[in-house]
Amino acid sequence: MSPAARRATGLVLLALVLATACVLLGRWQWNRHVARNAVIAVIEASYGADPVPLADLLASPDAALAGADVWRPVTVIGHYDPAGTVLLRNRPIDGQPGFHVLVPFVVTGGAADGGAQNGTGTPAVLVVDRGWVRTGESSDRPDVVPAPPAGTVTITVRLRADEPASTRGAPAGQVQAISVRQVLAAGRTARGAVRAYAAYGALAAEQPAARDGVGPLPKPSTDPGSHLSYAFQWWIFALGALIWFPVLARRELRDEHPEPGRTRGPPRPRGPSAEDEEDALIDDQLRSQRAVRGA
């Protein structure tokens, strides 16, 4: 194989490798676009829906929350357990640093059996994200954590799936994820003494309302992002690689084996270089000096 043929083969192989990589990257961005659209569809269908009793979506604490029911509003009756309050750290709100306030809510109404015992002799608990508070003088915790309303409360929450447990450490009374098991453990809620729902609720309203400084949770973003445009960009790069590198390979072969009847032609004349011009100038000066001496 001639050197030109080897170079041409290398260019074609490079085109195939680059095109394959770009196609796969485009496919990855496309899958992210599809997944994001699915999340947006659930938010748009569920977020503004009319509240229903908790039992309509979660028949028992052990029931799994269906993907289509995420963000669905439900009403629950019971009372907060302020002693189990836990702070969620490293979760900014609209770019503002702060902490989410997580409080266990003992369910006495709205559950499948309508009672706190939930048919098992132990109270049913729903972890509620009541809102957020700003960081205090120390970035490790807020200056004040407002207390929830006391006594029997009717709350409306939007159901969220339980988050995976975090492996990162956190100060006492704080967590890095809204994992129900970790929240109850951080709040020192006795294990085995309650049945916790395998989902949590983002507070939308409570009656009576607390007079505190907890900020409301923002509506989830429905921005689709740039995944679709990135996918098309990668696919355009793949097409460009399949066109441009074979063109270069064809030029390599054509330069080595010109087409019949086609010659490369004489080399193009090259203009004088700066060095040549400088030498000519010196020669002119020397000739001038000789002429003056001869005169």
C-alpha cells in the first residue's frame, strides 16, 4: 500500500470513528431530552390538579408512589411532630442558599383507615417539606427554625418520591437528601415506633397556617433545556466528518495518481523573496559607488 493510500485509509477510518462517537453523543442528548419531556408532562398534569385524600394515591404507608402521581396534591389531617424537625442542606432555592425544613406529620385523617394507628397499632407518619429558611450568621445552620402550627392541622401537600439515601455526612439534625429513613433517623424519631410513608409531601397549604418565616417552595421548572439542540449539533458533526474526511482522502489519492490527460502543470513562478530584494538593492548601491569612482 502506497503512503497516499495509507493516509487516505486513515482519514476514512478517522471519519468513521468520529461519526460514530458523534452519533452516540447525539443519541445520549436525545434520551435526556425525552426524559426531561416526560418529567415536564407529569409536572404540567399533576401540579395544578385538585387535591384528593392521601388514601386515593397511597393506600398505605408501604405503598409505592406511582410515577404519574408525583406532584399530585393531597389533603391530610393530623399533627406535626416538631421534636423531629430536620434541616435539608445544600439545596438552594432560586439561587439563594438556605435549608429546607422537614417535619414529621402524624396522620390522623385522610389515610386509608382514617386513623393514626393505620390498622397496625403504630402511628403513620408522612415527612413534610414545609419550606425553606435562609442561612444564618453561620453558614452551617439558620439562626432560627420556625415552629409548625400546634394541634390538629389540615395540610395540602404535593407528593414526591422518596429520594435515595445520601452517603455524605451532615451535622446533627441535618440531612443531605430527603430520604424518609434518614430524615426520621436524623430527627431521632424512634425506629419501629412509627410507619413512615415511602414518599414525602411538599407543603402547599396548611390550616390553621403558622405565623412563621418559612419561605414557600417554588414551582418546579418546566424548562426543557438545550438537550434537543445539542443532539442535532452532534449529528451535524457526524455528517460533517463523513463528508469532509473522505474528501481529504480522495485528494490524497488524486495527487498520487492524477487523472489521465490531466497534468499537474509547471510550478507556479515564485516572486522574489525579501532576501533577494535586499541583495539586489546592495548590488545597485555597489554599482553606483563604482560609477562615481570611475568618473
